[in-house]
Amino acid sequence: MDIEFKTLVAETFEMNIDDVEDNFALDPEGNWDSIAHLSIISGIDHIYNVQIRGDDLVGCRNISDIYLLIKKNGS
Amino acid sequence: MDLDFLCFKKVCLNTRVVFSLYDRENYKKNFCSTIFLILFSKFRSFRIFNPRYFSSRFKALNITKKLLYFSNVSYSFSHSKNYSAVLVSSGDFHVSIDIEPNNRKISKYLSLYLSDYFADVKLSSIEIISILECLVKIGIIDSIIDSKGGLMSLNNINISSKNRTAFIKIQDKMFYSKFIVIDGFHACITSDNSDYLKNIIYVD
């Protein structure tokens, strides 16, 4: 997991980058709301030039799942 | 009938849009005894067994009872963290609500995306996001997220603002948004009828 992605996660979820762990959970009832979706999608587009689909994001349970999506869609 | 009810009824008959913002932690109701009321109302939902959707529908049901309007009721819900907002109005028109915490920060990449389309708009990024969320709920745009990936182009949406009211033009249709700050949240209420937004009342 690269530093750009961790920075994006930290900014999206308003947390310290040192607290970003690979298994950081995405909670649809809490932190994983529509604005978080938009932040992640716009960030991934800008940083990696990869366009993630919303349907794919909904299935993610932690940030490692999102990172795998980037690798899968970017390769 | 108690005095509160009479006052509420009097106010509501003179207005059109009623909304309530509440902490779900303080709004525990007997699930079993009220689920059937909701299932047989216009507020039934596939997600009714989720506590947040159950509580907002139950709240909407109570408001409509007090409004004494059982037909031509428009409504919208918004959920954020432990809070829910319920908007109910008499009349057959488009209306929607979105709530966001006042201190919610928008990431720089999302702000960049918004500034590509709305750089001249005198509204904060969170207010513009709320307008877009409301437009999705109304159904005038399908989503902000492109089904093929990435975010949608917003070239066809024109937004201007004056005195805390936003004017949105999309596909030759006009929509209006009003912003209300309450209990650490800002609420964005959007409708295609500007007159109704002049008469919003808040209930606990």
C-alpha cells in the first residue's frame, strides 16, 4: 500500500496517516458514506488515472479491498 | 388533543414543508408494534429492518398523522452518523433533503473535481455536494458516480446562489435549495417549487 493511497485514506476519513492500517474497516452505517465514496473515486482518478466503479466500491469491506481494485483496474 | 398538537396542526396547515432532525440514540421505539404501521403506509421500504431506516419512516409516519394529510404527501430522508432527518410536505412536487455534519471536511481531490464545474459558485464544497445529493434523490440526475467508472461530468448543471438559497438549472428545469444550520449539522432542502421552501418549519 503506497503512501499516496494512505494519504488519500487519511484525508477522506479525517484521520492521522500514521493510524491508517491495511485492515481499516469501511462501515456503510458510519464512515463509508456517499462523500467518502466520492472522495476515494476522485482521488484514485487523480493519483492513479484509474476510474473505479461505484458498484465495485460498495463491495469493499476494508481499504485493502480498494487498493486491490486500483491494482486490478490499473493493470 | 393536547396544546402542542393543536399548535403543531395550526402551524402546519399554514405551511408546506416540515422537517425534523434527531439523534437515533434517543429515539428508541418498540419495533414489533410499529413495524406493521410502517409496512402498511406509504413509507414502507425494503430496508425497514435496518434501525436507521425504521426510525426515519416511523418519524415520518408520526409527522404525517399530525399534518392530517394522507394523500399527496412528498417526503425525503437523510442519514448521517447517528442522526436522521425526515422531511414531509403536503403537495405533489419534488422535494429532497440531505444533511451533513458542519465540521465535515471535503478532500482536496473532491474539491478539485467540484471546482472544475462550480468555481464561480459562492457556496462551500459541502453545500454543493448536498445539492447534488438532493438532485440524485429527486431523480433529475441518476448519480454523481459514473456507472463506467470515475465521477460524472456535471457540465449540464448550472448553480448560482443568493441569500443562502441556491438556484439550480438542469435540463431546462429549475430547482431551488435552501440551507439550514441546526444541531451541528447543515441541512440542504431542495425542491422544484421555490414557494414551498419559504415555509419550512422544524419539529423535534
